[in-house]
Amino acid sequence: MYFSQNAVILILLLFVTTIILFKGIEYKTENVQDEIKLKKYFLVMDNIESSLKRDIDKIVLDAFINTSYKIMDERKFFNNSDEAVNYIESLIKNETNKSLTQLSKDYNIKINYINVTILPTDNPLYVNVKLTANFEYPIENLNNVIISKDFTVSINKNIKLSRVPDPYLYLNNFYYTWEYYRVITINNFPNNNKNHTFCIILNSSNFNYSHMYNSSSPREIRIIGANNVLLPYWVQVWRYGNNEVSLIWVKANKNQLFNGNEIYLLYNSTTTIDKQNPYETFILFDDFNDLDLNKWYVVGNYKINNSILTVEGLGSSVYSKNNFSTGYELVFRGNFTPIHAQSVGFFKPLSDYIGVGWDCYKWDASNRWLYMRNDTSYWGDNWVNNGYLYLNEFYIYDVVRYNNIIQFLIKNNDNNILHEFRTTTNVTDSYPISINTLSNYTAKVSIDWIFVKDVNNITTEVENEYTNPTYKELKPKTFNGTIYYGDPNLYVEVNNGSYSIIGLYTNKSDSWGDVGFKPIIENN
């Protein structure tokens, strides 16, 4: 009986101990499971945060790139910077949500909200991005009760905007402008609808070269007529000699003149483009960079060196395909040599007497050398006194064919007349412009440039200076491919928020921050 009682007590004790042991094991198991679930929770948080930090740069960059292409495709800028910022922030938010969608499915989490704010920095190639995302994560306890835990991931980062297309530079045109202009009064302009070529003479007395952007070159000057039409012009000489003489030839008709008798000379511009057009300014022009066989016939020998045409040898000629009669003027910069014989003028090819023009030959023992051919029968006093002094040097030679009068002129480079001869003529026939060498294998004559124009009595006067003409010229966009904001070859950094990327998204109508990149093409 006693043993039985003790046995019962032992069994009861064993039972109680077993229950306590299993309860302890169950408790520890619950703790382990809770710890595992907690670790999983933190792991999910870490994965989401890592994913966001890994993708945020690309998400932001894509948002700006897509915004640029939207503007370029639609050809429409945002009205203000707030509108542009809101649009970009929405893109970042949407793309962030898309990138987290798969993670939310994998972990069965819910995205409560995503907030995005972009701000300017002191570097126009960087934007500050603040992103906050809140998530809800379900945890199931042992009683199968779902307990939701929420957590928030925050990012505050400066992100570089590398290779973002610039719609401002892509969509806009940029123009060269001019600061000054002079009124050029034109006298004796014929009252007809024909084009006429005439000369403007500048010097240190009537023109202030210091008001030019680059006074060492005529590249920036423009000659314009009514309705801001660009007139054809050519600069024969620029700032020559002590008086800084410049000769500018211009072609116009009566309808192109301001007020019936004026044109404008424009200057002071950063343009790098020279708009001289001598081929339109004159009826015939050549500066002999090469020999244009569409203009000239060739017999015998010639050569071109440094844009100088030299005709040489016995029986050589370069002559124009077009013939010219009275009413035309021939001007050329030439170098005759003391070798019998050469002729330049309105001549039959390979002739120095059939026609009119300049002739260089040894007639007698005198040193006359330089003659003015008028016709085949009349000679008279048609030589240049001390003509040998003009040989082996370049001078400006001029032959003017009026109806019954012919005029010969020799000038130096600053337009001073060194010789002038005017007489009646019986020659009215048409001849080509001929450059001939005759009679001697070593005869040669060199021509720097040559032109033919209409005969007229037009003179010009350089009048007062004015500012801000309305004329402008489109700047060429010489860059190829996509234009990326901040490219150091195309932009310069400025303290102006309208040139920030957001400012440019508004077509500079609004600012964003205090710094930006200004296109160099807009500066020049």
C-alpha cells in the first residue's frame, strides 16, 4: 500500500515535470519563431532600402531624360519651374513604385505612400533628391493572427544629371546681332530697276574702327538695304595706310534703298561668318583661287600661285567666255613686267591692239612701256609718262567704257589716283576680257583679282552712327548628335537659375536655384 502510494506520487511528479519541460520547449520554440520572423522583417527592410538606393540614381536620371524628350517631341516647354518639378517628381514616384512592385509581391508587403522632393544644389549638374517610402508588412503570430508592422525608408542624396538632353538648345534658334550702324547716303543712283555696283570709302575721318568688335578684319560688317535685305558686297581693301582706307563695293537696285537713297553699314558683332559675295557683287569677278573654266578660255601657258594668276609665254591668253561692249568698267590689280609684250583689257584674244585696254611693250628706246590702247588707228599721247616706274609692282588698273569716251586710271591700294587719262573713242565693239602675253617666250603678266561692273556715276557719303539695328542672322548649329546639358564644349557655368536644367525646361521663363549652364552659342 505504501509502495503503491509512493509509486503514484512518483508518477504524478514525473507527469508534472514532463508538462513543465514541454511547456518550456514550446516557449523557447515560440521565441525562436518570433526571432526568425523579426529577422525576416529586418531583412525585408534592408532589401527594400538597398533596392531603392541602388536604383534611385537611374530612376531620377531617366525622369529628367524622359522630360527632355517630352519637351522636344511636343515642342512645348513648361509654364514655370513648379510645373516642371511636379512633373519630374511624379515620374520619379511612379518609377519608384514600379521598381518596388515585384518586391512587394515577393514579400507580401503593401506600399502605403511614396513622397519625392527634388531641390537645386550649388552645382547645376546635380540635384538633391529626398525620397520617403512607407510600407506595411504583415506578421502572423502563433494564434494565426496577422499583425501589421509598418516601416519607412528615407533617401537624401545628390544625384548627377549626366547626359541629359537639352531641349532649350535643341528647340531654340540663336542669332547674331549688331550694335552699331552707319547710314550711307547714295548720290546719283539711276532711276531704273537695274542693279548697279558702287563703292563705299571708309577712312579714319569718317569711320570709328574702334567701335568694331574686331577692327582688324571686315568679317563682321554687313551692308543692308530696305526690309533688312543683305546686299551683295566685297571689300577690296581694309584699313590700308595711315588713313586706314577701306573700299567696299556694293550692288543694289533702287527698290532696295532706304528712303530711296540710303543703305546701312552694320558693325560690332561677334559673328565668325564672313558674308562677302563678290561673285554676286560684280558682273564678272575672279580672285584666282583656281581657274574657273566656266568663265575663262585658255590658250598657251598660265599658272596660279597663292591666288595670283600669271599668264606667260609667247602667244598665251586667258580670256572670258562673255563679251563686253560700252557701258562696262574693268578693274584689276595687276603686275606688268618689262618684257615685250603684255595686254589686259577688252581685247581680242592674243591681241594687244584690237580692242581697248592696258598694253605693256617696248616701242622704242624710251622708257614709256605702259600704254593705253584706244583703237587700231589712233595713237596720239596714249602712253603713261615714266610708265616703267609701274612695272614689277602691283597697282590697281581701271578701264571705263562710256558710249563715246574711254577713261584710264591707275591707283594705289588706298585709292589714290596716280594716273588718269580720258579721251574720245570710236571703239564700240564687244570683246572678251583678255589677259595676253605676246612676242616673247619670257613675257608675263600677273593678276591678283579682276572684276567687271556697270558704268555709273554713283557716289556715297558716310553719315552718322546709330545703335541697335534690327537686322540679325541665324547662328548655325554646328554640333552633331544629341546635345547634353552641361557639356563643357558647349556650355559655360553662370550664376543664373534660369539656366538650370529646370529653368531651361521653362524656356528660361522661370528660375530654379542660383546656378546653371548657359549655351556658348547664346554668348557669341
